[in-house]
Amino acid sequence: MWAELSEPARFLGLQPLLVEVREVAAAPGARAFEAVERVRVLALPLRSRLHVELRPDPQARRVGFATRAPLGIRIDGAFALETLAEGRTAVRESVAVRCAAPLRRFVVGQAMRAQQALLANLKRRLEA
């Protein structure tokens, strides 16, 4: 599970809006990638370029992320892994979205759907 959340290339297929991922240079202790996502705005498919930084912390069993998108959209959060009974692991996700007020409803809705799909896709991958 750790590799799925801390390796940039593995986000293709996990995060449903992403159609392209390319790892780029990052600060020490971080992994970064440029990505292209496809979103629908008023039924029109639009491509948006993103910069994403992942900060894996194996000791804390946490992967922080910071996404920068056009129009000043910022999405920050973390995946925290929690060991449960019987060798199972829970993934707890926290997300904070910052953007201009007129965009908020659209951005938050897209982010919620994308993150729910990411967690469902992660579960499918791990159970396969």
C-alpha cells in the first residue's frame, strides 16, 4: 500500500482525473510530479496541468501531498496508514482545499469525487 501512495507513476489509474504523470525534481525527502488531469466543465472536457509534491514519512506511516493547479487552486492533505487487527490497514485521508470563492463548489465537488474514487481504486488494486 505504501508504494501505491508514495510513487508518482502509480497515481495513474488510482486518481481518475489524471491522464498523464511525469516525475520531476523535488526537494530532499519529497517526490514530485507534473500531471495532466481531465475535468468536465459545463460538459466540455478540459485539460489542466498540475504540480504535485508527495512527502512520504515511513516512520509516521503518512504520505503528505500538496497539489497546485491553475486559477490559484491548492489542495493539501495526507494519507495516514493505520494498522488494524488481522493484518489489515486503514487509510485515513485529510484534505484542505483553497481556491477563489466562485470556484469553491465546483473544486470541492471534483476533489471529493476524485479522492473517493482514488480510495476505491486503491482498495481494488490491493485486493486483486
